[in-house]
Amino acid sequence: MSERITTATAYSATEWDLLTGLPGRVIVAAAQPGPGRPPRSVAAGLAGLDAVAAGRAFDSDLVRAVVAAIYARHDGPSRPAAPLTELVDVLAACRAVVRVLARHADPADSAAYRQWVQSVAARVCRTASSAVPGGVLAPADRRFLDRLGAALALR
């Protein structure tokens, strides 16, 4: 078996777009209000962006490369914003990422990427819950994070 590479060159353009786009899609899904979820604020979305940036310090070449690509993408010409994504689409994208990582990534990098994406969603949900008295995650947010974790093969 050949050595696995953690940079963008190991992935097709479609696969790399999936890897670099998933964190943003997860922020959008986690920040969407819904039944049983506390109201979302700008602070929740900003917390997600902060969690993405925290990937710069991860001990994973893959996560750091993805974060660098995300920031490079936003330093260039602006692209039209993607429409809001349904949770079902985000979960399908997570499962597709798991398959891509299984084919190309070192197992440690795969785990780090998947945990990082989960931490992005958790930060958004925790920030939204901090606005609620008691600051406890709403059951709907716990279900969202559980479904996301399962789609990312973390459970």
C-alpha cells in the first residue's frame, strides 16, 4: 500500500471542494434555528468561524491544509454564497467525506478532520445555548450533534 498524502494533491478537485466546504456547511446547519433549538445569534456563527480557525493549531497536516485552503479561498475573488443547506444534505456530505478520507487520508488525519468538523458544530450549538438560562444544550441540539457524529463515523 502506498503512503497516504495529506495535502490537496492527494484529492480530486471535487473531493477537495467537499473537504474544504464541509466546515462552512456544518456552521450553517448548526446555526439554523429550528423546532426545539434556542434562537441563534451572530455570536453562534462567529463561534463556528473561530472553531474553523482553531484548526490552524491542530496536530494534523490535513486539518491545517484544509483551513489554509478555506482562508485562501476567501482572500481571492468572492464567490456567490451557497444557499442554505438542508441537514439531510449536510449529513450526506459528512458520509461522503468519511469515504473520501478512508481512500486517501492517514487514519490519524482522518480522525482529526472528523473530530474537528464535529467541534465546529459543537461550538456553534454551545454558543447558542449559552444565551439560554442554564446554558444546557437543547435536546434538539444534542440530537443534531449525535446525528452529525454518526454521519462522521465518530460513534
